[in-house]
Amino acid sequence: MADTLAGRIAFLLGGAPVAPLLMVGLGFFLARSRRPVRALLLRGLRLLLGGLALNLALHAHLLLRIGFGLLDLDPWRYLLGVDILPFAGLAVLLLAPLCRLPARVLRLLAPLLALLTVCARPGVDAGIVAAVGRTADAPHALAPLPVYLYACVGGESAWSYFPLFPWLAYPLLGVALAQIELPACLRGRAACALAFAAAVAGAPFGSAVSADLPRYYHHGLAFLAWSVAALAALALAAQGAAPWAARVLAPDSPDSPDSSGAAAARRPGRRVRSAALRGWCWMGRRLTALYVAQWLILGNAATLYYRKCSLAEVCAGFAAALGASCLLVAAWDRADFTVEWAGRPVWRKPAIAGRQTPSIR
């Protein structure tokens, strides 16, 4: 699929607009959080353990087949895979104390550490390979324990999806962004045109890197630069669309689906756009829950239905998985329960905030 136009577009859209954006946002809200460091460290630990639990759940069907002897594979590379949630947990654990430094220090320190993280990646990978060897081409062999642990830092293991080198650069850039106030000149038409030109000019390169997954997971400075340009263009586009979205979502706007009267009835197209925008906002407020739900579905379905698919089948499967994920999350929203241990409540399901912007606070 990576050789087709649709595949290249899909990989391009799955590059900078997804993981780098989420990690920049993680660093930004982590730096803006006023919670004590201890609470942030506990949050990072929950993200790390939750990511490992998700690894177990999304590979449940595969692990059962391995356990019953139907497949001869190493189960630990699936249980301990360094996906984005375990990485996010590690990033919070590492950056929470750093974010308590003065803003004037973070303005310089965070970008320098981000550049160092990316530039040091080849050396870190080479050092880990020299220490533990290459295991990416041996899916049936159990690896020594240090191999699974080093995958969190770097190396060439097949399950090292989001190692700290180079991916910690993105939360660090988010931390730096939280310390500055962009001048008006960087929000004007010239800056917008420059960011869009850089993003479009580098789109073929970004698509090629995103389609080559080992190269994407262990990318270098060039891809970081293109990701920054693409994220800047995306942010400027979102800033330009914000006034329109506010008008559409305003309860007293004729474009809003909540408005009444003949004027609103004569605008079915605008009502459709309003409903679509509200649905988009609904998904944005439940991003983590949707991520978990879709991986539970796709991860287990992949080993049940593993074969080459046409573009139509891929689109139909994606639509079905997205619809099922939304239904699961909607049911989770309505659920209200408390986990108890020895007669004492230990965890209560959190409620979804109404229209508040998701943050780490």
C-alpha cells in the first residue's frame, strides 16, 4: 500500500499530524500544569503501566495463539513494545521535574535538549546494538532482558516504536513553546505562507520517511525540521479556522444546529457542517479513550483477518473500527462505577468534561 498514491497520502497524514503533534501537546500542557511534581510523576507512572496493559489487551488474541502453541513467536516483544503510551509515561517521568525550572532557563535548555536528543540518536542506537546485538530479525527467539529495557531508549529492536531518542525531542519542544509568547509577526500572513511553503515542499520527504516505519521510528534531524514546519502550518490553519468554528458552535448563531427559525432551516449544508464539527470536538475531548478502543479492536482483528486488502477494504475496515470505537466510548461515557478493594473505594471512573479543552491539569 505504501507504493500507491493513497498509501503515501495515508502515511503522510499519519506522520507529523499525529504522534509529533500529540507529544508537543503533552510537553506544552505538562509545562503549563500547576500540579505538584509528585502528582505528575504518578500520572506518568499510570501512563506507563496503562500502556503496558494496553499492549496485553490489544495482543490478547495473538498471545493466546502463542500460549496454545499455534504460533512460534516471542511474546515479550508484544507485551513490552514501546508504543506511544509507554513512551508518554516515560516522558512525563523525565520532564516533570525539569518543568519546574525557571522559564528563562527552559526557553534555552529545552530546545537545546531537543536538538541533542535527535542528533545523539545514531550514536545511542549504535551503542545499544553493540551492547545487546541485533534482534530485529529473530522474531522466534527470546531475547535477554536488557534488550527489552534498552528498547525504551533506542536501538534497532523491532518493538522499539517510540524510543526516547529521538522522540523525547517533541515533548521538549512543547515545554519550550509553553515558555514563550509568539510575537504578532509570527502569526501574520508572511509567517503562515512560509510555514505552508516549507510543509508542502518537504511533503514528499515526510511521506517517504513516514512510509518506511523503521526510518520513521528512528528518524533524524531532517524529519524533525519538517515536522516542526508541518505542525506550524497546522497550528496557523487551526488559528485561522477558530473564528469560523466559534461562529458555527455558538448557540445563537444561525449556523448552529441549536438555532431555530426559518433562517436555520434554509441552511441544511451549514447544519451538516455544524454537526460534523461538533462530532469532531466530541472525539477530540475523548482522544485517549478512542485511541484505546480502536487499538483493542484493530489489534485483535489483525490476527484474525491477516491478509492483503484492497483500498476499499481498508477504508471499510477503518470506518467500521472508528464507528465501533465511538460506540464503545459513548457507552464508557454513560457508565458510572467505582472499583473497590476490601470494602474501600480505590478508583472511581472519571467523568468526561463538558466543553473544556483537554489538558493535563
